[in-house]
Amino acid sequence: MTDEELKVRVDAYVNEVWESVVEDIRSLVRIRSVEDLDAAQEGRPYGPACLEALERGLEIASRLGLDAHNCDGHIGYADLAGSSERYLATIAHTDVVPEGLGWSVDPYDVTRREGYLLGRGVLDDKGPFVLSLYAAHFLKRLVDETGERLPYTLRCIVGNEEETNMGDLDWYLENYPEPEFAFTPDADFPLICGEKGVFHGRFGMVGSSGGAGESRIVEMDGGTVANAIPGLATAVVRADASSLPARANIDVEPAGDGLARVRAHGRGGHASLPEGTLNAIGLLADYLMDHGICSKDERRFLVLEHALCSCGHDGAALGIKASDERFGPLTVIGGTVRMVNGHLVQTCDARYPSSTDDERIARTLTSFAEGHGCTFDVDAVKVPFYVEPDSPEIRTLLDTYDEYTGRRSEAFVIGGGTYARKFRRACAFGPHEPDEDVPSWVGPEHGADEGISEASLRRALKVYIVSIWRLMQLSYQ
């Protein structure tokens, strides 16, 4: 079959199955598959909702004729058997981050609006996961029609804990051989060949808050996950609400006898893309300090909050600024603040280049915390990842994308973290078009009103089918 004949058949296929694709995405989005370790047990290590989404994904794969397997609830996969047991893989995930605030539509349904799909997971990553299954389904049709197997097995891996620790893939790689090559449809086009290191930690207030005495802060709560800039942060404080003025992005209301509730409204977004966001925790901390609503110990913590959440994203205020030619600059954000056993705890998320390392960042942030009477603990680290952009697999994917877009594209690196970093030979490949001009009411991944255009998803499905077909023609040593 020539390339042109293949493309004609792919076009017809996408037109034929598109409504089924949307309905399968909808069936997954309706599951609030947020990790719940409190409800974890054998067979559902990330909680019942994550397991439900995994099982739903495998049901779709089975319906499309793939050989589906649930690996004790950790992860799943669905195969199209090839002439060899060696395999190529796609890997997407069916877990999601919490919905957060600010939605104008139901986050756990798919809303179709003016050519866009809106809902938690339509972009990250339930929509792309469904595309990977339908790409395999097209190739299965060809195999059934011709009676000739693909040169390698095609495996669609179904991730189940990508948004937190990627322990699902660690488990998989401990129990199964690696693919010859893999791509994850969980990022941007044209193609991501490298990812900054990811560093998660938390600052803890040593003096207590929320108790009697000098304490002014009774409660403080902001953000939903450590790897997102919060759009809302709230504090209940010991103060007369009528004496506290509202100002831009700040609301104040009574919260009981001698108490006031202060709400800060920012602009949320993903930790890897902090430009254009406004951290609500920083707004809240600044307001409390400006109006003296804090004890001495609380002020020291709020000064730390200011440096983390209100002084830009390059880490200069924390002493961890770094950059290099391959990965660009370090970024850092404050993700969540909570009151834990009477002590304030603030998480941070840094995306770092290869010119620094996690030990240097940890030492610097520990010293910075001590200077503000606080503690610092490291929660998780993922080292930088890079694959050469001139490899045959990368060129195959880029060339296919360029044929469908009429562009001349180059691979690039990101601050985000995908499954690609866990493999020896892998990359992240779409489906988001970062230069697409989208309406203001379409939100980003991890944000309110998360959305993606149907046109870009349709094209992504075509690109994936043709790309996998071409990857199958390469030789893997």
C-alpha cells in the first residue's frame, strides 16, 4: 500500500468512527479518576475510581478487537499481535488531577461547544488515550483484511497513576520488557525530545498557627495539587471583617465571631508553564502581611510564601536560579498550602535544567527555609530526560506531522513530565497544538474548562495512525 492510499483510507476511517471516538472519551471523562490512596487496596492500588477508569479503557480496547490485560490494577495494556513479540508502544493515562474551581461546564462530562470538547481529561489524557486505541483499531482492520501481521507487536499501554508518581509505569517496567520505541500522546506537537528535571518539596512552619495566643491565622487553604499554580486561596483569620478592605483579586467576608474569611483569586495553570499565571497563594500572603494579620512566626512563613509565590518563576528569590542551552531556565511555583496539625505547610514544584541538580536545589531550599524559621523536605525527584532529535524514530514522527500540517518542525524540550522519561527510547508526541488560536473560554490542561478542538484531535488521530505504520517499517537493533 502506498502512502497516499494509506492516507485516503485513514481519512475515511476517521470520518466513519469519529462520533464513537467522542462517546468513548465521554464515557471516560464521566469517571472522576483522581488518585485516592485512602481507599487503595489490593487490585486497586490507586483507589476505586482510578481502577474504574482503567477497566473502562480496557473495555473499549477489547471492543475494538485488541487483546486487553489488567495488571492487578497497577496498569493495563492492549495488544495487536505482530510477527514478532518485540513491540512498539503508545502510552497514555486514564487518571486525572482534581477538577479545582472555576468551571463553567460540568468537569465530569464532555461538553461540545463550537467545535471544541470541554471536560476534565479531554486533553490530559483521556482524549488522547482513546485516539491511541482507535489508531490500533485501524491497523487491526488492515491486518484482518490482508492476513499479514505487522512486523512488530503494537501495544497500547494504559497508565493509571501518571498525575502523581508514575508508580504504575515503574511497576510495569519491573515486570515487562521495554518496548523498542514508545511515544506518549500527552503533551504538545510537534514533538518533545526532552524534559526538565522535576523537583517536589514542602516548606513547614515551625511555630504553630491556628491555636490561641498570638496566632492570627486559623485556617489557610490554597491549590489542589502540587504541580499546578492555584487560582484560589483562602484564609480564616482572627480579625474584624468590616475593618479589612477588599482590593483587586481579594474578597473579605465575616466567618463567625471575631473571624474573617479572606479569599484571593488568581489565574491557575500547569507548573511547567507558569508564564501568564497569577498565584493566589502569593496574593493571599501579601494581603495578610500588608494588613498585619499574622503573628511573628506566621509573618516569617508568609515572607517565604511571598518569595515563592509572588517573585516570579525563575527561582532567583529562593537562590536556585539556573539555565542551560538545551533545557532553558529553571522554573519554580508554589502549589498548595494547608494547615496540618496546626502548622502551615507549603508545597513547591521546580522544573530544572541539567546545569543544576536535585541535591543542589535541596541544599539551597533547606538553607532558605531555615533562614525563615521553617523546615524543608524533599518529596519527589525526576531527573532530566533527553533523546537525540535526529534519531530515525523522531524523524519519522516529525516528518509525518509536517505532512499533515504543511510545516517544517523541530523537536523541542519542555518543563513538563511525561511517561517518556521512564523509557530508554521514547518521546512525547502531541496532541495539543500550542500555537492554535483558541477562544478565551477554552481552558488548559489541569485548569478549569480544560478543552481541545475536535479538528486538532481528528488530525492527531490521522497523524498517529500513519506514524505507527511508518514506525513499523523501521529496523530496531
